[in-house]
Amino acid sequence: MIFTRKDLQEYLKRDNLGFGSQTFYKRMIKRLGGYENYYIYEFFRVLRHYEFYLNLEKRTLLERVFLLYWKYRYNHSRIKSNMFVAPNTFGPGVMIVHPGFLRCDSWIHIGENCTVLPNVLFGKRNAMNFGSKCSINVGNNVYISVGAIILGPITIGDNVVIGAGSVVNKDIPNNVIVAGVPAKQIGFTLSTN
């Protein structure tokens, strides 16, 4: 979570690396050229600023104005990109490869350096589960492929690869590859530690 300006700069730097280390000029070229990843990067840049001002415990009058400004930008960007990501959900270094529907509510926590491809659904196994009863915790360095469905409550370990179209409804340990309906372990990954 982002509590200080130093945290904010670190998150922005790590997200920038996740999206291909974009300098100001590269971002402008991508914006003018209509590249899809520019809009995803811009959404996460706005989200990080909103998280920073949202997490401040004591806000000055100017910081309250900035909170309202970034909340407005966040809501506008959320609708424009069709990505409904709650604040404080993703860790630093996130990579969303293509734009498309993505919904991550506040009971979902995704670790550092995670890659999420389009049409991934984070949901509940039981419609009666609310809040922390249905928490989905995704570890660090996780790759979630196209069309995966993750049903909570669930914990996914570090260094995991989830195959395309998989339905994950059970906990996944560290350093494995899972695929299928329901998802089963089909291999191991190398630890990046």
C-alpha cells in the first residue's frame, strides 16, 4: 500500500518497468499513435495517485482537493478503460497486457510483478460470501493467462502460472503451473528468488 511520497514514486517506477519502461516521449508517441497499453498505463498511474491521497491519515485542505481531483480522474479513467480496479488491490510492477474487462474488488489482493491477461474473472464460489469471507490473495510474480476464472476464497502462491481458460477454485502452492477445469497442477516453475 502507498503511504508516503517515496512509496508512490516506487510504485510508479515499478509499474513503468512493467509496461516497458516508458519515458515521457515514448508515452506521448504511444498516446498520439493510439497504442492500447498507453491507456492501461495511464489508468494505473491515476490509480496510484488516488491510492496515495486516499491512504493519507491526516490531510491538509490542499491534499483534500487533490484527493477529490484524483478520485474524479480515477472514476473517469475506470469507465474509459473498462477496468474496475479498487484502490489498494494491486502491488507494484503490475502488467495488464491488453485492455478489456477487468474487475478487482477491494477483497482481492494481488502481489508484486503480476501479469494479468484479458477476460480474467475474479469471483466468488458462493454468492452469500461477502468481504473478507471471500478474499482472494494472489502472491508475487504470478502470470494469469487469458480467460482464467479464479473463485474465492482462495490463496495463490508465489511464482505461479495459471493457464488459459482455467477455473481455479482451490488453493495453489508456490512455484507451480496449473491449467484445466478445474485447475490441476501440470508442472513446476523456477523460483525467481
